[in-house]
Amino acid sequence: MAFQVSPGVLVQERDLTRIIPAVSTSIGAVAGQFTKGPLDEIVSISSEQELVDTFGKPDTNNFEFFFSAANFLQYSNSLRVVRATQTSALNASTSGTGVLIKNTDDWQNNYASGGQAGNADFVARTAGAHGNNLQVSTCPSATAYEEEGATTTNDSSTAVGDTTITATAGANLNVGDIIAFSTTAATNDYDDGEQYRITNIATNDLTIVQHPRGTGGLKRAITDGSNIRRRWKYYDSVDGAPGTSPFVSDRNGSNDEIHVVVVDEDGGITGVPGQVLEAFSNLSKASDAKTPQGDINYYPEVIYNKSEHIYWTKHNSSGSNWGNAASGTTYTAVNDPTLSSLSAGADGSSVTVGQLKDAYDKFADAETVDVGIIIAGTCTAAHIENLITIAEARKDCVVFASPERADVVNITNSNTQKKNVIDFFSTISSSSYVFFDSGYKYMYDRYNDLFRFVPLNGDMAGLCARTDLIADSWFSPAGFNRGVVRGAVKLAFNPTKTQRDELYPARINPVATFPGQGTVLFGDKTALSSPSAFDRINVRRLFITLEKAISTASKFQLFEFNDEFTRANFRNIVEPFLREVQGRRGITDFLVVCDETNNTGDVIDRNEFKAEIFVKPARSINFITLSFVATRTGVSFDEVAG
């Protein structure tokens, strides 16, 4: 204890202002099969467009996973996504041999030093056939960028409109190169207004079109013997010819700059063949290179940090000293640009239950991964059981699961659908940490211009997330106020009242379409089989909120003394929080016991701290009884109402 050795005033403070922090229970989590994106890595997604940009568009193999995620994002902007690793999935490469690089950590650990990816210079950023659309071109020197007088015309019969020109040699020219001609033989008066793009080379015969129009032939006849100036086909996508950067020049080095361009070769990504996806100007071959602003400028690192499409994996074997430090280094010029198509990328086989489990296990640690909602996507009994194991271990999230597709889709008899759904879910373990819905919705797939049946669990999870935004986690997400499903053209299984009466006791929450009122979640049960307050989703999520918030605040009691001061401080934190929840209709009453009655001497000696928190949860209305009574004229209501 502080003390004074002479008269004076000692000022002390005690902080009694600590509060329970706000916690999130609406962050969604989903794993599945996608066409691109990092493998076995959690990625935060906030919109459907971001989902497409990161993981690709849906196809016939993955649309259930995709739309489970996309439908959740109709209601919430906070989703964690993991792409599961599929057997035989490969990244496309410039060597023509596929290689599996799962994610950025995998690249850093196994490929960052170069030379380990099947002798490829570049590899697609993510695994999948998506990468086979990519093409990479490098311009590593001024000569590669532009070369004057490398060859000459050998065609005395040229005329305006000609689209084929004969040269003395075509070996140093490439398809896509931009060329211009001197107006007279053996001079350098090239006319940039008359540029042409080479579309084909047959020995020395060049097929050309006007650049950048892409149509038409010669604007005027070319004199036989005129020089040809060649430019790299992507010269207008970068900042002039590469040379020596200021960083390397200051260290007495030279010729370090390189341009790198990534192209959608076939148009499979943008819909436009040859579209430039990204261009990196004036990067450096020096391993220690920096920009004038102090940023890293070493080209493998820049590509790693900024490219959305490729990894660097190996230096051009024609260049020497690439990757050395700048001081006194001359980086050998490579006089020709490179143009390499990526190939051998593969999506792999369909994701298995085991691979899904491995992907969802990324969400298993509650201390490092904050999620409150797990979306099952495509469902099997084994898959749902794996997710329940995760949720019950975490104790801070709920799994949302649908029946198997074959149980409800393309089955015309609704009683058969009902029986299938009940039979399927009857095999799933009892748990208050899982929520079953009744089926699939029919929705429009704008990416493929068709309609598809997709599982409802993404929507059910989304309704809970939306409830958090417009009310609180302890409100039921069901009914006409908060349970309206978006984007449903129809349901695969639209249960009647009689069928709903059978589904609900079987722990299944019906989703039904009501004429003029929309498609609505019409139940709020968890999959707990025994009667309990926890057989309702609002109560389960209430307790998740309370437990998560109070346990987070309780961490500040660790390593303090177990005395009345600490216990009083704990009560001072928890009780106002519970009163606030009570005021917001989450609980009807509460009691916090944290004193010498449960913190006995034995407890204290074991270095423990105990608190008991009793709450009476608010209950949602599931059943309404309306009694209408007709009475005789002259009869007093007091007589009949009692």
C-alpha cells in the first residue's frame, strides 16, 4: 500500500467504470467447393460481388455452396469463407505442369525462393481450371520493349489495304507485336500514326491489322526495303521502356527494370479475349530494390503483394544476376519479351465429407476465429454431425442445416417429401446448437441465366444475422416480422398446416409460402430433443450472447486476488449488463451470486474464482388461441367473461 513519509496529499484512483463489451453473434462461416480462391484459408467476405471476385462464379458442381454463401449475404455483410481442398486440384503454370499452391502461406513456406514449381516462371494465384485463361508477358529490357530496324520489308507490290506484308526475316517478330514502317528505305522516320498489329506469322509473311482499330490493312503503300520498328505488344499498358531504376543507379548497378503484364488470353475471365487484367511497370530485378517512396520494388515481391492472378516462381533462365542485391550489379539484358500461357490448372474432383470437415475445422478455435453462425451448405448426415461437434466444442455458435437434396427436390408427392425430411433429421444428434429447416428454394442464377434449387440453410442463417441488426440476438428470427425469405420463386417442399404439425415435433422448422404474404420461416426450434428452454433458437442465442460477453469481460479478473473487492467489481460489471438485456426484453429476471458462499476457502486455495448467474429467458410465442364468444342481447359481459 502506498504511504507518505511526511505530511502531504496522496491522490489515488479506482476504476469502477469497466463494462461488458459488445460481442458479435451474427458473423457467418461457410466452407465448400469453389472455382478459385485460396485453399484452406479463412477469407472475410462482405458482399456477393466480393464472393464472386474471390471465389468465382457458380457452376453445376458448386452452386449449392456458392448460393448458401450468397443467400446469407442478402441479409448480412459479414461472412467467413474457406475453400476446401479437392483431390487433384492444381494451379495452372507457364511450364505446362500443374502444381498445387494452396494459399499465400503455402507459397511463402514452399515456393517463395523460386524454382520449386515444375520449372515454371509464373503460376496461377489459385488452383483450378480458371487459371488456364491466363497469359503472362514480361518486358525485361529496352530492346525487348522496342527495336528499330531489326528487319525490313521485302515486298515491292504493297498497296493500300494490304493485310499481308513480306519481311526479310520474321524470326525476331512475334504475334501481337506492334510494328511501324519507315517512310523511305533505310531511314528511321517511323510514323506512329500508322501502326499495325501482327496477327499471324508464316515464315516471313506477316498478317497485319491497323492498331488499335483491329481492322483494315495498310493505310498507304510501303516502299520495298523500308525498315520495320517492332514494339512489345503491351507497350501502351506500361510507363515507357524499362531501363535502370534510380535505386539501382544510385548503387552503381544497371538494367534492372522489368514490366510484367497479366492477360485474359481466352476471355474466360472478362469475356474479352486478350484483355489486360493487370500491368506492373518498372519493377526491379534487384532483391533489395525500393521505390522512391520507400516501398518494395523487387518484382517477385510486388507480384506477391499486389497481383490478384499470379505468383512468381522462377527467374527467366536467360537473365543473369536477377535476384542479386543492387550494389554494383549489372542485370543481363534479355532482348526479347516473353509471352507464356498458363495451363494444366484443374478444379479437381468433387469435395468429400472429409475434405469439408478439414475446411470447417478452420473455424474450430473460438479464441482465434470469431463466428456465431455456421452455414452447412450441401448437407449429409455425416457433414452435419461434424459441424455439431464444432459448435458444441465452441459453445458460441449455431449450425444451420437443410435436408439432403434428394429428399425434397423433384419429388412430386409432398407427403413423401415430409417423410424423407423427418427420416433424415431423425438420424441427427440432439443438440441445441443446430437448427434444421425443411428444404430448398427455387431461385434465379443470374450468372448462368437459369433457375436452381438451393438449400435454405444460408437464408435461415441470414435471418438470424438480420435479426441481430434490426432487433437483438434473443429475438426469434421466425414469422412475418423477421422471418421472410428473400429471392424464393417457389419451394421444393411447401408444407401444409397438417404437415407442419408433424415436422415441428420432429425438431424441423418449416419454411412455407403463404399467398400474398411471401415465403416465411415458420418455426424457431433447435434440434434439442428433450423439452427445455434451449429447444428454442432465441434462447440458445440469448445464452450465447450472455456467455460470450460476460466471459470476455471476466478475462480481466484473471490473476487478480479472489477477495471481496474483486468479487464486488465483477458484480458491478455484470449486473448492469444484465439489467440492460432485461430492459431490451431478453430476460425477465436475473441473479448474480459471486461472494463467500461460492468462493469458499477451498476454492480460493485452488486459485479459482466462481460466479453463478441465474437468468429467466424471455420466451417466444409459438401458439396463439383466439376465443370468440357470441352472447345474447342484454347479457352483461361481466356475467360471461369470468
